Amino acid sequence: MTKKNKNIKLKSAQEKRLNVFLLFLFLSFVISLLVKLSNTYTQTLNFELSPTELKSNELIISEVPKSINVTISGRGFELLKYYIKKPIIEVDFSQLRKNNTHYIWSERGQLEKIINHFDSKIVVKSINPDTVIFPFDSQFIKKVPIKILVNPTFTVGFDLIDEFQSFPDSVTIIGPESMLKSIGSVSTKQIELSEVNSTIDLSAELNISQDLSQLKFSHQSVSVVGKVDKFTEGLVNVPVTVVNVPEDLNINFFPKEISVIFYSSLEAYNSIDETDFTVECDFNLLTADNNYLNPVLIKQPLNVKTAQLKITQLEFIITSKYE
């Protein structure tokens, strides 16, 4: 027999001995596990109390799930499933006592149901605490506007034609009345934009804090649109009117017209003239310390983004009509 054949047979024998050893080790582990699972153990497990049969217009407002510690005794086989799957006990809320603000779960009233939750071979030793309080509130629906938080900076010569709009412009919220009372609006998350020179059309997430996690929102995000166009400055001369002049007085003032500088889109620029603006001075605002009429821009067209007066004081002379 060659040396090579001897080495092959030796290696085969070693592999057989290793396989036998591993099989023996595995069988020993299985037998040991079966023996341990056959033993009786006493364990305290935390069971979450899961609400069922709650009225449709009511909502449990506890931020943390309610639970009880149940001490049970049984064989390892019978207890094993409570370690594999999260222990939950369903609670029929239609069977609980309640007042105006709380449902009350008690061991005395629920003991039989707790015992029936387990296999007949498992013994319930104790339950702690013996009373659990579930605060609840009536569930309401409220519709609130969306506040858009978009902060753009524009390329020189560009600007928004009008305010941002969101689609939808409001959000419906469902939840406890006590929480909804304090909510007047919901804002988007802050969005910063730079070098904008075209119409803005984007999706914005609503800024819903963890404190509002119990509420249900009809939308988690909205579309935000803002029309952008080229802008330019213009100037018009607008006649000044003085109001509230007493009937027995004449007032002469200078100048009779004031230049108004306005800022508008190129699209709207050619349609704007002096008749779209109104400038007034109020005679009643004159005092001993005020020797000037102060003009105020009373009216400007909607398609003008900003407008300001080039002069803010007018000289005047008052005379009597009967002199």
C-alpha cells in the first residue's frame, strides 16, 4: 500500500471520529435542553395591556403603554413562548369601570380573565400592580391652516409676485379635544433657498413634533408654490389730498404732488399709473410741535410689491375763509 493511500484512510477515520463526537455533543445538548424545559419554573413577566372594544369617539391618551407584572409558574415548555413573543393581554374596555376622565382596570375585576389568558397548566401566582388607570379623552376633528416657512433669497432683479401658497392650504387633525384646543395652525419645516430666479414649486414636510404623535394628520407634507418673475422699480407723481380740514379754514401746501417709488414685476409694470395710488394728509394730526403735513400712502395696487413716498413732509399755510 502506498503512503498516499495510507494518508487517505487515516484522514477518513479521523473525520468519522469527529462526526461521531459532534453528533454525541449535539445529542447531549438536546437532551440537556429537554430536561431543563421539562423542569418547573416561576417567572415574573411584564405584560402590556392592549385596549380593545374602546368607543369610537374615545382615545387613550397615555404616552407610555400600560402594563402589569404577572408572576407565573409552569414548565419551561409552557413558559418559552412568552420569551419568544412580546407578552400582551387584551383588555375589553367595555367591561371596565370609568369616570369622566379615566378607565379603571383592577385585578379583582379582571383576575378570571387573566387566568384564562394562560394555558391550564400555568399557575398565576401574583399580579402587580392591582390597579391600572387609563386616562382618556373624547376624539375630535379640527381643520387648521398651514403656515409656510420658506425663506428664499433671489438673484438680483427677481422676486416673488405674490405670497407662497400651499396645496392643500389646511390640514385635518383627529385626536383628543384637550390637545386640539391649543393648535391654531401647523407649519412646514423651515426651508432655505438661495439664488432663486424661477417659479418655486416644491414639497415641504409638515413640522409635526413628537409631542403630537398621538394625533392623526390628514397630510404629512404639502406642495408649496411661489410664482417668481423679474422685477423693476418705477416712479409716478401722485396728487396729495388733505382731509379733515375745518370748514372755516383754507390750507395751502407744497408740493401738490409727491413722487411714489414702486417695485413691481415686469409683467405688471406697464399697467400701473398714478391713478392706482392715493396719498393723503390728515389735518387732525397737526399739533403745536408739528409744523409739517405728513403724507401717507393710503392705497396702492395689488400687483405692486412695495411702494414708498419720496417726500415725507409738506410745508403749509393756514388762512381763514372769512379774512
